[in-house]
Amino acid sequence: MLFPEFFQEDVQLLHESLSQLNQVISLNFAFSEDVKSIAREDDELARTIEGFQEQMINYCNRASMILDKIAGDTPGDTQQDFGLYLAVTVQSMQGSTESLLESLIAAQTPVQPSTPAPSPSGQTTKQSLIQKIANWIRQHVVPILRQVLQGAWRILSNLLTPKGWKVKGSIGTSFLGLANAELEIQFGK
């Protein structure tokens, strides 16, 4: 199926954003030494961070494969299905990022009084490492993830024809700096 040039550009831009995100997550995981430091104190948090890295790499690879199928010579209905798979995949990326940031925030909460408190310097070091990791994600992962989300929506809008839609929203922001909103789109003929 031939697509207009702007659609092919959208696919290429999304491929580039996915590649950049994959590279940031896999090759430039700048705080890996910080993760190792946290692992000495909090093995569960370290596993959560490493699980995030693995999930995001898998999501990037899956989204790239889906894009290849969308841009390939497949029937229109199949491309619409792949468009929905792409939307679910990038929404999963967003969910994983928000979940990791929530875990990092939870890890910064004070220790319960029933357990012995760690030394003040040890807790401060752990909290500063956690803050450093959260800031790194907000500065390096979130902006690229926003590009991925925008690119996926542009592609999806070219693949599917909406029959009707509803928008719900509230004032405030999520972890990724996007407005809290719900968008319900009905597709069909």
C-alpha cells in the first residue's frame, strides 16, 4: 500500500526516535554505577531499575518491527491492526517509565520506625543516588518518549478513520509532564 510522503516521513522520524531511545537506555545508561551502588543497599530497587531497562529495550525493538510491518506492503486492514499494536506498545513504554519513577519516589520515603534506621549518611547517599537516577530519566528518557508518543499518534491517525470521539480531562500533570486526559476514539465505517 502506498502512503503519502508525509506518512513515510512520520514512520522514518518515529524509527529515529525509537533508535535514539534504545541507545539512551541500552548504551548510555549513564547511572549504571549508581545502580550498582544502590544494589548494595536495596537489591529490589536495583532489580526494578534493571527490569525497566530490559523492558524499554524490548518495547523499542517491538515498536520498530511493528513500524516495518506498517511501512511494508501489507493490506490496509492489517496495517490498522499493526497501528493499534504500535499504540499499545508506546503506551506500555509510558506506563513503564511512570511506574519506575513512582518506585523511585517510594524508595525515597523515610524508613518505618519499627525497623532500625540506617546511618544518616548512608540514607542521604541512597536518596541522592535515587534522585540522580530519577532526574536522569526525566532529562534523557522522558523527552524522547514524548517524541515517540507523538510520532505514534501521527501514524495512527493516518491509518485509522475515527467514527466518533470523546475527551475527558483534568487540570494537573502526570509524571511525564503530559496533561491528565482520557481520549476515547471509536473507529469503524
